[in-house]
Amino acid sequence: MNPLSASSPNFSPLNPEPTGNNFSIADQAATQQARDQNVGQRPGTLNIRPGALKPRLFMLSYHDDFIEEKEYTDHYPEMIRHLREHPELKHWIDVRGYGDLPTIEHLMRDFGIHPLQMEDVLNDYQRAKVDTFDDNRLFLVSRMIDFLPSTLEVDDDQLSLFTGPNYVLSFQDDYDDCLEVLRQRLRTNFSQLRRKPSLYLAYALTDVVLDHYFPTMAAIGDYIEWLEERIVAPRRDPRLLNRILRLKKDMVRFRRLVYPERDKIAELLRLPEDIISPDMKLFLNDGYDHAVQALDLAEGYRESISSLTELYYAEQSNRMNEVMKVLTIISSIFIPLSFVVGLYGMNFQREAPDGSINPANMPELYSPYGYQGVLLFLALVVGGQVYYFWRKGWLGNG
């Protein structure tokens, strides 16, 4: 997935042509291959997707007036030791990349993750959801979404979270994400995040994902407006209908991703207070409102895209009618001209072979100004037709 920055880039009509999305195509092929591998296997079997990135391990440890950041990619035992030696701190362990099965198995063992849940992490095409443990820990899945201006498509990645008494463990399959804004908040002195329990960090991660839905929707809205302008432009792109249909499919997928996100937050709100405190539920209510707003926007854009399709076909019909009108006018003008020219093209001889005169056979053929007279007559016919069409309003848009 391309990086989702703090403000997702809006669509720019200055460079509307797709430049290719080789990573996305390869990623989809690898995901399909991973799905095929899971058919018939024992539940909980861990499969590393072909081409998965090598895991990078980051730990961010903090409390009210302290923060420490370090990468433990090649020092996993040191990271676990630091986590166990400092239970007074809150920790965010961020795992980026799934390409090393031994590291994944170590994480499962040290954090008490069930194989079925780790299977959901590695097979990263899961719907947004929440699972609870007996010790009040949570397993959360969210979908990070972005609209890529380079390919004019909606892209999404999975963010998996495990919560503990003093830690949050996050998994994602790419090195780039939309979470840098949250890291910056943690680095800021007197940050509210530092003073809240670790479960609040899990909420904040989910909230950042939800917040990025709106720049994505804004980019899609810009793209819809650009498509509408292109539909009524004098010169139409022949690939315009394909783009509209592709965007329509992306919007269906977007809604399919956001609906489970709303249901996930609703399920969190239904959890007992010994898991989710009333204070946390106030924040979750705000996240629920964001999910509902995103769904409302998605529904509105879906209707706009349907209107684009109707506008495209209506404009195409209007253009065809204009073409047929022009062709009909041209044909109407040339019908009497062709009749006159064809009439005089019969060439009946006025003088018979015996030298006698046939007075009924085209006397105009021997008129000294017959040619000029016919041309003048034809011009008058054309002028009369054009004047008649103009009076009827057939030559303009009316």
C-alpha cells in the first residue's frame, strides 16, 4: 500500500492518466495464491505470503513524562527483555512485514496469541472485527484505506492490534502506513496519549484509520467532479466509461470495508465496563459517529457515480442525435440536388437520327445559359432549405 500520509493527497486532474500499479497487481496475485494455499489446511496453519517483506520491529515505550523509541529488527530477545523489565511503562510494539515465520512464532508464544488469530493477521484480507480474550485482552482488525491518484483506484491494507495490560501489539504487512501522525503525538511533551491507559492507544490507532477515510473520500469526490467535467467536455476520452465503472466498483468495495468498521466499534461499545470503561466508551462513540459519517459519504458518492453513468449515456445519446441531425440536414439538402442532376443526366437526344427535332426532349440542353441557370436554381433550392431549417430552429441547439 502506498503511504497514507497525515493528509492524503487529493486527486489532481493535471496528471489523470494511470501510471501503473505493479505492486498492487503483484499484491493481489500473492493474496490469491495465499488464499489458494489455505484451502483444505488445518485451521491455524500459518502461511507466509510469497513476496512478504522481512519483519521490522519497532518499540515505543512511554509514560507521562518519558518516551523511548527503538528498532529491534535484529534484536528480538532484547525487545522482549525490555518489555518484561519495565512493566511500569506502556509499550507500542509495531511489527511491519510478515516475511519471517520464526519471528512470527516467537511473537505468538511471547504474547499469548492463538494460532487462529495469527492466521487472521497473516491472511490480511479480513473484515474489520473485534475478538476478546478471557483476561480482558482484545484482538482488533481495521482496514486502512487510501485513494491512489497515480492509479485512480482505492487501495486498502489491514491493521491488526492486540492489547495487553501495558502494551499494544500492531501488525501490518507494509513498511509505510498512516500512523506517523500518532507517533508524532506520542513524541510531544504533555501528550494526552501518554497519560491514558494502553487501551486508549488502541482506540487512537483505530481513530487514525477512521480519520483517513475522509481525505480518501475527498479525493474520490474531486475525481467524481473531474469525471463529470470530462463527460460534458467537447472532446471526450474514449476510456471515460471504463474509469466510471472502475470507480463504481471501488466505491462498492469501500462501503464493504467501512460497514464492518462501524459494526466493530458498535461491538466494542457493547462490551462490559470491566473491559471498556465508561470514559473509553465516550471516545468510541465519537469513532462510531465517524464511521457512520464515512458510510453516509460513501452512499452519497455511490449515487453520484450512478448519476455519472446516466449522464454519460445521456450525453452520448445527445451527441449521437447531433450527428444524426447534421447528417439528416445534409441528406435533405442533397436530395433535391441529386434529383435535378440525375434528371439532366438522362441525356435524351433532342435531335432524332433522321434529323427531325423532338421538342419534348430537354430543350434546356441547347440553351446558351442552361448550365448557369441550373446552378442558380440549385443554389436557390439550397438557400430556401437552409432558411426553412433555420426558421424551424433545426440548425441550432434549440
